[in-house]
Amino acid sequence: MSRVGKKPIVLPGGVTARVEGQHVTIKGAKGELSFTVPSDVDVGLEGTSLSVNPRSDSKQAQAMWGMSRAMLSNLVTGVSAGFERRLEITGVGYKAAVAGRKLQLSLGYSHDIDFAIPDGITIVAPRPTELAISGIDKREVGQVAAEIRSLRPPEPYKGKGVKYAGEFIFRKEGKKK
């Protein structure tokens, strides 16, 4: 039985929800997001809270119950507060700069990389070695951060590359003479 699915989702002030069959739309100060709930799950709106319940006792329904509740909770958080991922760039000459809707990255290659910033995502470079990626969709923010990190993942010998803020890089010893 899902422990996550049992908790109701309380809608903060300024956030409204609309349930139309299996389609749920959440609207808040930062924007509007929607999610189509799987058919194994039933969603109800009672006052200022959403409740998610399985339609049967099958293992599939139990799995979709917890997942659907987590997805709806992320939508509520996204339209009210938003999400942010921070990246750190380590290496001599490695830097980032935002120019319009493009992120220009110098990551030690023979050329600079121009990364097109998707709609709904905001990237800020407070320092040339830091990036702050923010938006209302948690999945999209995480995907953009993962794509930027994959351009030059951190290597284990000197730790050079792009890593998440707070990420631990297991360091290896080099060869001894």
C-alpha cells in the first residue's frame, strides 16, 4: 500500500485545481501545468485539497497511486514556488555565459558550445563557473540540467567538468612513478 498516495495534496493560497475525468489542471502565480492521471487511479477535489485513490488492489494500481500523487504534488509546487537546479563548472578556462536565449559554454573543447535554452526554462550565470536553472516543470528543469552536465561530465582524476551543486565526485589516484 502506498504511503505517499495516502497523503492529501493541500493547495496553497493562489493555486487552483480543475479535475475533468482523468485530466488535472493546476493553475498558480507562476503558470499553469496539467497531468493526465492513469486509468488505475481516481482523483478527487475536496475544497482546497486533492486526494488520489486507487481503483483496485492490483500491484499496477498501487504503483500508479503513489506516482500520480507525487506528480500532482510536483505540479502544485511548480506553479506556486518553482524548481531550481544548480550546476558548478570546474576547470581552467571552463566558463559559461548567457546571451539572449543561448547559453555559451567553454568546456575545454576546440570550440565553444551554444546550448539553446528551451521555453519555460530560465538560466542565470551568477558567476562564470556557476549556473542556476529554474522553471515550473520539475522534469524539464532536471532534463535541461542533465543535458548541460552531459556536455562535459566531471572526470575522476582532477574533477574537471560540469557537476551538480553538492555532488560528490569520487576521486582516483593517478599513476605513480
